[in-house]
Amino acid sequence: MSAIQLDTHVEARASRSEARIVPAQPMLPSALARAADYPELRYMGSKHRLLSWIYSILKDIPFETASDPFLGSGCVAYLLKAMGKQVSGSDFLNFPTVLAAATLRNNQERLSNLDVEQILGPAPNAAQFIEKTFDGVFYTPSDRRFLDRVSANIAQIKNPDQRALAMAALIRSCLKKQPRGVFTVSGDLSHYDDGRRDLALSFEEHFVEQVQEFNRVVFDNGKTHSIQRASVFDTNPRNVDLVYLDPPYVPRADDNCYVKRYHFLEGLSCYWAGYKIMAETKVKKIEKIHSPFGSRKTAINAFDRMFSLYAGSVIVLSYSSNGYPDLSVLEDLLSRYKREIKIHKRDHRYHFGTHAAVGRSQVEEYLIVGR
């Protein structure tokens, strides 16, 4: 292992069993501060920079149980946990559920220095899938060998929460090492190197830092939380007081395909088990996963079905002015199931990518609350 070390408080623990004992802490006074500490990911539509605003609205709604069926980066589900709620989360992609397993479901497990040394150690039987499949596509040969080796070692971790924690650290490392944070560009990306620290650090350095970051945000709010990979229409929303909905609405321009942008992270999260690589594509994408929210032809019906599914819960819908359908249409749909609808608005600028030509849009952000 390199000279980089985990925080000394991790190293100083007398034993692995002691490292897993995390006392419950008061939630409400520090809820927002705790949530703001969640590792920010460059993720399309992430609400990390809106957490303070979202919290200011949620804190005045009485609820004890919550659901987030569009986990994404996981920051809002983590906010709900920080508020002391019992949370269930899901996503139609796998890697968001890994992030949530590490930070939402996980109440006490951390990775010690010894754990990290073992993850970074040799893996004689590691496959060479990443090294060969993404040759000339993403990262350097040594980077890809690192990812193959570490993936093999993570797969050997028996504790599911520790395994998720390690994979979460690897996922964020990949985002930081990939220019623009998306996997739609390939080949020689040296022209993106603007001297940023993230591009200068090695994968090992990134991974060790990210283990620290995710270790730091593990806490127990005294509740049991559940995670599943599933479409919103395959979840069971019974007995949920409040649901936070942030579906991949159809934008006015471009598309809302998360698979296109994050296919590498999705494959990495399960080492491409069950996925077919589209060999003819330049970036070796996986096949697109259909979502009814991805097309103007099906989006309105999808919103209606979703509101119907959660008719028994307080519905909190996150939406933007650059989305389809229009706000008035959503109000009309939601009014079929809720008597009282309140719309909160604020200006927001999404910064997606690292240069001016990439999706930096000023929008009006909505939080629509139906009761």
C-alpha cells in the first residue's frame, strides 16, 4: 500500500469489532450539516447543491417513513436518514443502489487500513475484462489493470455493507479520473487536462481518499433502511408517509439517458454481470434500459401512474422548468390524487461537465408537494 493512510482514528481502533460500534447521534440539530457532508458526485441532475432548500421544505412536513425510488447519487435519501427517518430507496440502475447501500442502509460498517491494504493487494485470479474491453477507450493500461484487480478483491469481501462501501469508493474514484465525469468520450483525453488535482492523482490515491470520505459519513440514526434495484413501478409503497420523486424527466434538449453517460459505472458496479457490451460502439456501451420517463410519448402516462402508485403518501416531486411535461400538466395530474398542492420555486444553475459547452443551464427548480 502507498504511504497514503486512512484517518488516524480508523487506524487507532483496537479491533475490527470496535470499529463497527457507532453510537447513535442526535439527528435533527445536525441533519443538514450531516447531509451537506455527503460525498458530492458529478451526476446529471444531482440535488446535492439543493439540499439546504429541500431540507427547509421537508422539515415542516410531519412524517416518519420515507421512500426515494429514484436514488441517483443518493444525497436526498441520505438527507432523509440524517433527519431521523426510516428510508427505503430504489433505482432502476445498479450503481445508485450500491452508493445507497454504503451510505443509507449501512449504519455502522467502515473499512480499516487493513481492509484497504487487502483490497489494494494482489489478485492472482483477477480477470482482465476492463483492461482488454476498454483498451483505448477509458484510462491508461495500468489504470485498467488496477480496476480489474481491485474489483476482484472487492468481490471477495463477505460483509455486504463493507463491500458496498468499497465499491462506492471505487465508483467515485472513476468519476474523478474521467474528464467531464461522463463516459461518452474516449481515446486521448489529454486536452481535458487543465491541471486539476483529480486528473493528477493516481487511481490508488483516489481510492484511499474516497474510502476516507465514505467512512466519514457512515452513521446510525437508529432505524433500519432498505435498498433494492427496481423500477418505481415495481416497488411496494405501502405504509410510506412521504415519497420523494426525482424521475429522469424529458429535457427540452439532448436526452435523459443515464445509461449512455454512466454505462461504465453501471457495469463496474456488478463487473458487467448480466450486461451485454455493445462491441460496435466506440465507448463499449451496454444496452439501453428502457424507461417510460424517457419519451414524450410515454412520459405523461408514466407520471400519472407514479402519482397513482403513491396516492396514499405525501408526494414531493422534484422538477425543473426545462423538463417535459410542463408544470401545469403535472399540477393537473397530481390534483387527481391530492387535494392540496403547493409549489416551491427557486432559481438554480446545473453545472454538468467541466466546460461551458456542456449542459450548464439556468433553470427554475420546483419542489411540488401534494397532500
